[in-house]
Amino acid sequence: MPAIDRTPDLRLVGSPEEPRDERLFRRMFFLRCFEEAVLDLFSEGLLNGTTHCCIGQEADCVGIAEHLTPGDHVFSNHRCHGHYLAHTGDAAGLLAEMTGRSDGVCGGVGGSQHLCAPGFKSNGVLGGTMPAAAGIALAQQLRGTGHLSVAFIGDGTLGEGVVYETLNIASLWRLPLFVVCEDNAWSQSTPKRLNMAGGLRERFEAFGIPTREIDTTDVLEIDHTAGEEIAAVRHAGSPRALVIQTYRLCHHSKSDDNRPLAEVESRWLLDPLRVHGVRLDGQRRGEIESEVRQGIGSLVECLRRAA
Ligand SMILES: Cc1ncc(C[n+]2csc(CCOP(=O)(O)OP(=O)(O)O)c2C)c(N)n1
């Protein structure tokens, strides 16, 4: 089986010279097309197990990644494709990983949820990566690298005790840890109002961790806020949190969804591709979309041939 080329494809990630507005759109569209392709491959029976897509939450992944440097370490959860792709651009490695190939991100043994790569770790056990994120932040602090750990968690993960143990020690030891809580209002099939008492932001502030909360799917707003917050973590070397109220537009994993249809439909109006896409010149937007489709198409074809 020929090895795949894991060099990030410029059709997917854009070039450094590309105007920021266009690059942000391209990258969100890249994540969207990748996950749509993954869902198609599942329905064709070419992928095994399950997968959790971040369709609707792409602006979080892309806006945060804009402010990370190669020495920073990202920790993610079951819904990790977007975080991984935005940080690394490694679409070929991730698709190979999901098909169980030895040239995947971590040898084909991690699948969709359990990625282990330089600068990136994800785990399907909710909250499971929080202590590791703090541990790497401690290593960064001791080595004086100026780099940080970013931990993405969902609102449902705030029910895990290990989150609070981590926040406590991160605050006490002033660790360069940036926690991003993607609050999509649902934890699998349970709405937040049924499983969360009190405020979300207060849970971080109880440990003396400065926390911002934004209610948006606009990549420019996330990009701007993330820039300020990440700079503040680097400057002070101590933890901060960002709560982003967002929405997943598709099912929890491959097909399970018990949310009211009207609620889901209304949120498609705030699809991050739509919110940001209207800012682009129509012709240029079409060109970007077709380049990304070609990039994903050739990747899928290459893996189909190797299957
Ligand atoms: C410790 C643990 N308990 C339960 C689960 C099953 N589980 C997987 S995803 C999920 C919901 C997570 O909700 P949230 O953290 O809000 O993330 P979202 O799926 O909304 O992105 C649950 C309960 C798990 N993976 N790990």
C-alpha cells in the first residue's frame, strides 16, 4: 500500500499570503467538507466505529488556531477533527487514521477520537485530557518556552470532577493553560438546563481563573477574542478560560439526534460559513469552495484506491 503524502494541501489550508478573511473562510470550509466526506464514507461502509463531527462549530476551531504556534499543545475530546485539522492541516493523516492505516496520525490505532501527534492529543473520555493539558503546561512553564496548552471541552464535560481538580492546580501553580469551553447547549441527548446548576463561567471563576464568555458563530469575533486571551495567557503565564456559546448543526455522533427540529433549523441561520461567507466576494468564494472540494475529493479518491 503506497504511503500517503501528509504535507498540508494549500487548497485546504490556504497560503500565508492569502487575505485573512479568505483564509478563515477556506479553513472553515475545509473542516466542513472533510467531515461531510467522512459521513459519506461511513454511509458507504468504508469506515468503522463511530465519529463525532463539529459541523456548525468550525469557527471555534479556526479562530483559536489562528493564534497558536508550533510549540503550543492542543488537547481535544471526542469531537476532535476540527481542532486537529485547524491546528495541523493534516487531512491525509487523519483520514488515513480513520481508515486504520499504518500511515495515519498515530498508526491507525486511534481512529476518529484518540489522536496522538506532536502538539496534539485527543481522548474520548470526557475531561480525560485536562490533567494532561495541565501537565504539559507545567512542562512549558518549567522549561520557560513561552508556549501554552489549549484544552477544548464541551459544556457536558463540566460534570466531570477531574475538570475541577485540574482548574484548581492550574490556578494555584499559575500554569499557561487556556481552556476553551464550547457550550453547544446539549450533552449528547441531554439539554444543559437538565444537568447544569448555576452559571458556566462561574465554574472557572470559582478557581480565580479569568473567563470571557461570547455567544457567537462569527469567526472574526472568535479570532479577535482568542487573540486577546491567548496573548494574555502568554504574557502572564497563568490560566484563562473562554466560553463560546455555539451549536452543533448535526447529530451527536453519526445519526443520534433528539433535539427539537425547529431549534436545529433555526440555528442553520447562524451557520459559521453563512455568517462569514457573505463578507466574501461571490466569485472569490466560489473559487475557494471549488479548490477545497478538489483537495478533499483527491484525498478521498487516493484512499479509495488504496482501500
Ligand atoms: C467520562 C465519560 N462519560 C460519558 C461519556 C459518553 N459521552 C460521549 S460524548 C458525551 C456528551 C459530551 O457533551 P459535551 O462535553 O457538551 O460535548 P459535545 O458532545 O456537546 O461536543 C457523552 C456523555 C464519555 N465519553 N466519557
